[in-house]
Amino acid sequence: MALSITDLKKGTLFTYNDEPYRVVDYKQKVMGRGGSIVNVRIKSLIDGKVLEKTFKGNEQVDSADVTNIDVQYLYNDSSNFFFMNDDSFEQFEVPVSLLEDQAGYLLEGSKVQIQLFNNRPINVELPKNVALKVTYTEDAVKGDTSTAITKEAELETGLKIKVPAFIKSGDLISVDTDTGNYRERVKN
């Protein structure tokens, strides 16, 4: 489906040079005699590169045929992560390079979404927050349990984050997957 340049609002998915992109920022400038230009900042859904692009007048782009599928994380080896569609039992291999920093938020059995472009996995959408168990952290010094003081904690996936001093080994905590920050302690 063809999109006019004025359809390229923030969040819109489209193809450019046969690659799917998401609009990150959109600015329209109206010129004299009814013409206009649109300046957009776009992010590649394949490699994450951000580009600045200007479209003029009546240019058109194609919408990206991106499909989201609910999947369950199964396991990983040294080169791939494996996911399964709970409905069809179809399995997907996602290269380790595509996940990068997201791997520390995945536990076996986690429910996530995979984005497919031309039936090829291009992205894994994590939930906003995940609950992970603290496997190791230093004990708090007596009297030093204010929330302003932080210490490093290792989580069950191997991820290391800063947590408040009152968090202990064995605690279940909520972690923001966008920032990697501690959110709160979760009641078991």
C-alpha cells in the first residue's frame, strides 16, 4: 500500500530501499504555492540505524508489511535464540546479534512478540517490565538501607543492574526493559 509523505507520522512503518523503517520524528514544512516538504528521522527495523530523510511534495513510499507474532522463548545456543508460536507450534530462530542487550531479560518460557518482515524475524519486542530473581548481591551494611544508596546485583539471566541497598539475594524484582533500571521489589 502506498503512503503519501504526510502519512509518515511518528510510529508509522514503511519500506525505504527495500528495508523496513519506523518513523521516530516527523516535521512538515509548507512551502509557497501549496507545496510542502517532510523531514523525518527514521530507524531501521533490521539493523537499528537512524537516518534523517527529506521527502518532497507528492512523493510516495510503501507501507512495510511487518507482522507481530506472540511467541514463547525456548532456549539459546551460541549463535541463535529459539522461539515457538504457541498457536501453530512453528519455531523461529533469531540470531544472537539481533537481540544484543535484550538477552538479559529473557527467561525460558517468557512470552514476547517477534516482528517478521517478509517472513524473516527482524525484531523481538519485550514486555515493558520483567520480573527477575536476584541471584547475588552484597548484604546491606546495618543502618545503610536508604533507597538512595545502590549496589550491584546479578540476576538469574546473568544481567547485572544497580538496585537499592535493601534488596537481598533471592528477592524477585521488576526491571524496566527499555532502560535496564530497577523498578520495584515484587511480592512472591
